[in-house]
Amino acid sequence: MQAVSQDTHPRRRSPALREKGRGHVPHRVSWGFFVARESWRGEFLIGRTKTWEDVRVAGGHLLALVFLAVASAQAQAAPSPGTSSPDAPRSFLEVNDEMGRPVRVPQPVRRIISLAPSLTETVFALGAGDRLAGDTDYCDYPAAAVSKPKVGGVINPSIEKIVALHPDLVLVAKSINRRETVLALEQLGMAAYVTDPHSVEGVLASVARLGEIIGAGEAGHQLHSGLRERLNVLKRHIGGLTPRRVLFIVWLDPLITAGRETFLTDALRWAGAESVIQSSQDWPQISLEEIVRLQPEYLVFASAHAESAARDFEALAELPGWRNLEAVQNKRVAIISDAVNHPSPRLVDAVEQLARQLHPEAFLEDQGNKKDKPEIRPPVPTPDKPRPASLAGNPYGAFSGIQPILERESSCAH
């Protein structure tokens, strides 16, 4: 196995796709969170930028251009209705974000900008969608997010557009956004709060914490409690069962899976599964020969289009090497919502889906009793995931997506 980074991954990226946080990578599956992780080069992957000071030096010229753009935006844009006047006295909530950075958040928080689909979803889930002043081109869940003002892509959002929207708080996901973006916002004196959950419990805690910060503490508490109870119900169903040995396929060519410290692998544990790959690397590249040797009981894919993904799995099964897997021969494949890629409330939906596919016998008693049945929503297309590709001339079909989140969910990362 080898670690994959932005600098070593064999792929080509077109300038047009790169601007939107998209790169040309053949035969990709559950792209979101993995691609997002690449955008923060440092302790997250083997890369060149190791400290914030490195970024400060490297980003000097960029910031000069940013300040020029911001000056133009401030000169042309007056505060919109509901925007706090800069002369009005404001109180501040001093917190540390999930990177340990001190952040002074103006109170009350009236205008929020989200730079990640998972955070946009969370803001709406907290009942604060009316305070979302802007989000990215890839934020399309829930449907109301589509009509929000856009600040650009997740990799290179427009600082000028962010400034022009006069946010009180900018929400950033380490799993998908870049350090340079946070640095630029920090230099402009903007409150930028970075999230970085590494487990399902961490996602729930992050949601509750965001509720407190934006003044929706009660909603955050209720949301946290509801999600926690669903996990408790799930645990009562499958807690005593032997975990299924699975391979979660993040990317097909090269073959990439999730390491043991990612929230994706933790989601597998909650669903009654155990990854056959226990790498300390977040996104290890593995060989098909190694997978054939390990013989996972199930292959797990995430897709926004379960039906087409199932058809494309049939084509995948005819490819050399794959047919040697017992999981392929016996059609033991689990296809779940790509919500699993997002560190957001819908992650629990995907966990429930996977548990029911891996351990159907544990849920037989629920067939005629929907009272305790965990809520499972159908897969919803997200900005992180590609639309399905045709099998014509492409043996990998819907698993060959090139376009991201990612949240994502994969990706200062969701």
C-alpha cells in the first residue's frame, strides 16, 4: 500500500475543472471526501505545506491581489437589509474551532456563508437556512440551497464575493476547503470557523457545536439527540452481531479505500462492518491483488444513483481481476447513498442503509412495525458526486465520476 497525495497522485487536471474543485481522474467512485482531503497539503497528506507560516509566505502575492479585489467589492457593495452596520456595537463569542484556532464570532450571527455542501446542509438542519447569505456552486441540498447567492467553487471560492455578502461567520470544512482560503479570510479580519470531525460521534458533536455558535443551541441539541437515538436503535439491532468484512471503494483506478482514522471507516463500524484495510493513511492506494488475497465479504460503493450503479457493477464484475473476488462472484455488493461522504446529519441515513444491507436478518422484526424503524431516505444527488456515466466505451460506468464534493462529503478535509 502507498499513501496518495496531491503531489504524487497520477492524474491530469484541466484548468476549467480545477477552478471548480474538479480534476480529471479516470474511473472514480466515491470521490468526495478523498479529493477534498487533497486540497489541504500538510499534516493531512504527504505534501509540501507543513505549517500556517509556510502558507503565509507562499500566499503573500495572492493576498495582495485579494486585497485589491476586496477594496473594489467594498467600494461597490453597500450593506444589504439585515446586515449589521460596522459602526454598531457588537459582542463577540470567543471559541476555538475544530483545528484549535481561536475565532471571535460576532453575536448575534445574522449572516452565514458556507464553503462546503456538508456545512450548508447542517445550517439548514439547524433551522438557520434563512440566515445563510451564500454558499458554493456545489451546495444543492436541500433544494433551498440552490437559490442562495454563490461564491464560487469549494477549492477556489471568490474572496471578493464573500466580502461583498458581508458575512458575520464563514463556515469552512477542512475536508474540502484550502488553508489559503482560511488565511485570506483571517487576514481580512473575518470570522472563519473550521470543522474537522473524524468519527460519526465527532460529526454529531460538530453539528451541536455549530448550533451553539450560530445561536441555534436548542435546535442543535435536539438534532444531536435525535441522531444519537437513531444510532442507539441501530446498535440494539446489530450490536451483538459479527461485523462483516468489507472493502469501501473510494476510487477504482487507482484503487483507493479509506484508512482506519477516517469518519468513513467509523461509519462502517456503526453499520456492523469492518474494513479489511487497516491503514494509518487516510486514503491508502491498494492493489487488486491485495484485495483478492484479503477476500472481503462485501464491496461497498457510495452512489447518488443506486439503480444505475447496480447495473454498472455487473459490468465491473467482467473485468480482469475483479471476477476473482468471492464478493463479486456471489454478488455481495452494498450500494448506499453518497451522503456517507458528508460529515453532516445525513451521514446517519447512510449508516442505517448500509446496516440493513449487511445485516438484513437483524431487521426482520421491523417489517411490520415502522415505529422503531430508522429513517432511511433515498440517495440524493449532491454537488460532490458525478452524474452517472454511460457504459458505452466505459466499462466502469457510473463508478467513473470525475467531478467532486464533495461533502463532498470525502474533503483547511469533507
